Amino acid sequence: MMGTQSTSTRGSLVGNTLVTVGALSSAFGAVGWLSALRSPSILTIALGFVLYGLLPLVVGVSFVWRGLGVIEEAEAARRADAVSRAALLDALRGGATAREVAARLCMPSARDAERALDGLVRDDLAKLDVTDDGELVYRRDPETLLLHDHDVN
């Protein structure tokens, strides 16, 4: 749940790279096709149109199309991560154990909730307290919560 931020950043980078390569390939195709038109031979024009124009254009458009899809997937993952962080922070009102958070958010296990809550602690959005009984209680940290408010939007 909390690891999607680095995945989303990597997805955006891959998507932007695909779009860039696709745009360059399409531009090369357009220039190559125009260059092939200057040839006196009809065979050279046809071959140039396919190899230097059509092929780079099709490859370029497919790279751009796939790159935009990757960027959209990365953005969706980032939004899902922000929503899950907001839900986790809301479940920590007044403090809660991982088992209580798992029950409140209908998570599959307390271990999953604990991993997600540990991510909030690592990001300084929550604090971890130990009770006299040795139970781990997670609490929202109101001081740093305001600093990271843009992460949850």
C-alpha cells in the first residue's frame, strides 16, 4: 500500500520516456518520408515511404499511446495511495492498534494494517506508542500532519 509512491514515480518516468521516444520516432518518420519524396525513382519513394515514413510513424504513435497509458496508471496508483493514507490516518483518530485499524478498514489481516501503519510512521505522519501491557498503539501526529497535507489530497 505504501510502496506505490516509488512505483508511481518510476511509472511516470517510463511513461514520459515512451512518449518522448515515440514523438521523436514520429518526427523522424515525417522527415524521412519527406526526404524520400525527393527521389526520382518510384520504387525508392515507395520504399522510403514505408521504411522511413510509415514504420517510424506507427512505432512512434504506439510508443506515445503506451506511454500515456503508463502515465495514467502511475497517476491512478498515486491517487489510490493518497486515498489509502487518508483512510489510515482517519482510522487512527484517538489512537488504535493494527488489529483495530484492520477491523475499521476491512483489511485482510492485522499484519497488512501494521505494514501500512509502519509506512505512516516512517513518513512521520503517525507516532508509535507502547502501552504498559506491551501493545503497540499508533497515533496521528497532528504537528506533522499539517506539513504533509498535500500528500493526502
